Amino acid sequence: MSRALLSHILHRPPLLASRSGARGGALPSRLRALRLNCSAAEATASADEAPAPPARKKRVASGVQPTGMVHLGNYLGAIKNWVALQDLYETFFFIVDLHAITLPYDAPELSKATRSTAAIYLACGIDSSKASIFVQSHVRAHIELMWLLSSSTPIGWLNKMIQFKEKSRKAGNENVGVALLTYPVLMASDILLYQSDLVPVGEDQTQHLELTREISERVNNLYGGRKWKKLGGRGGSLFKVPEALIPPAGARVMSLTDGLSKMSKSAPSDLSRINLLDPKDVIVNKIKRCKTDSLPGLEFDNPERPECKNLLSVYQIITGKTKEKLLVNAKI
């Protein structure tokens, strides 16, 4: 890593539009409808002009792909938690459109979905005055840092990723692009670029976060400390080693047609998910037609009744009731 590259990635904040629009010049016309906000881009006052800064909040970074419709699982598993996190931490929430192109995609639809996802973030309660909201591809440093991290990441680490094995098997090994293999390195870049302390993760992303931690530690060992100081840096670690922020229990929402599969945008049947933009009558119809079982009563913890558990869990997390109160109210 050259001194120039290190300075570019680690010392220069991403150039995003601030709320006043003063930094980086006027926004292009295609972005004026959605102003990007990033606390990392705010101008910093000199020490003799500003009062002593308050204790720094821990930093949280997270993103959602703009592919397909945002569904109830996305809301309960991620966005709902983000609304609470923005009051407790310094938060970076972004739309990971670069991750969305690792598999075949339609460019006009991806552009439309990116804007729709941003609007849904705001409609669900993400406050642009509290959280930094932006589109991943609008910050070039994500790709630049990914390339640098790739040079220090053994390919054997990537070959072990479960999601890569599953998706490549579905797509056919000969048709898989390199981007699917390096997807976790881009995810590591998303996290490490902002020196994130915490990362909200679900069960399907814990392996990727662990890889991010390993990459961070490896780069720190290879280039940090005295080596970085010789290049003109401050020494010490280049990147923080992020910790997992586990969402509340019950945030994993399963398919309405298969209680053993996660609710997914890519599932072939639209009846398997409740999209946040579904009309009321469509939602009612999906609930009426969702898979249940023929056993009497309702149970939370019977492994032989996954669909029953899923519906009860969704109802519980939406209403905020405890299991005990829910069961009493249902007169089970």
C-alpha cells in the first residue's frame, strides 16, 4: 500500500452532500430529490474555535440491497431496529446497489428500486438529521478500499463462505461472476471504511462479519503500527475490529408459504412475503392464504409447527407483547 493510497482512503472523508449542500458543490439534478446526508463529510471546526467535543457515540453501519421489494422481514429484521439505533449511536445506513449487481440484474429496475428503497427508509422513520443516509455506489471509496483489502485477503477465506457456495450452486459454477466471490470483501469495505464499532447482523451474515474482523486484523498486522508510522501515518491500528450487534429475538421472519425458509425477495411466489408497499387488501389476502397446519390451538415453541410459530412471532414483534400476554389474550 502506498502512502498516497493510505492517505486517500483513511485520511480523506467520503465526499457526500451535507444538509446545506455546501460541501462538494451543487447536487446533480438526478439527486436533488434525495439529498444525501453523511456526518463523516461535515466540516470540522478547529480546536480553538469549538468547545470540547462530547463523548463520541459508537458508530453503527448497515445496509440493504435495493433488489426486489422491501418486505416485512426487512422491516422487522433491520429497518425497525435502525429507527431505534439512530437515537443511540452515530449511524450510517446505506443502499448497497453494488452488492445487487453480483447476480444478473436489470439496470433501469435497479435504479428505480434504489430510489424506492431510499424513500422507504425515510417513510419507516429513518431521520436524515440523525442518521447518514446514502447510496453505496455514490461513494467511490467503497470500491477503492475493497481493492486494497482484496490484495490482503487469501482466496481460501472467500472459498469457505457458505453464501457463495449456495448461490454459485444455484447459478451453476461456470456462470458465476468473480463479484459473487468477492462480495464479502466489499461488505468488509462498507464496514471498515467508516471505522464502525458495531454492525447489526442476522443469522445469515455472521460468517461475513467474522471475515470482516479477520481482514481488519490481518491488515492491521501487515500495515499498522510502526509500518504505518513510517509511511507518515499516526501509527497504531488502521481499522477498528467491529463487533456484532445482535438484533432482538424474533426478528427473523419466515416465509408465509414455508415456515422453515426465511422471507425473501427472491422467492418465486409473491404470496411468500408481505411487501411494505402492498395494498391493505393484498396483505389481508396473503395472511388468509398463508400456510398453517391442522393441529388445534396455537403454540410458540413446537418445532413441528414452524408456520404457527412464525405467525405468532410476527404478531408478537409488531404488537410488542410478551409471549405470555399474547397467549393469555388469545385464550389458548
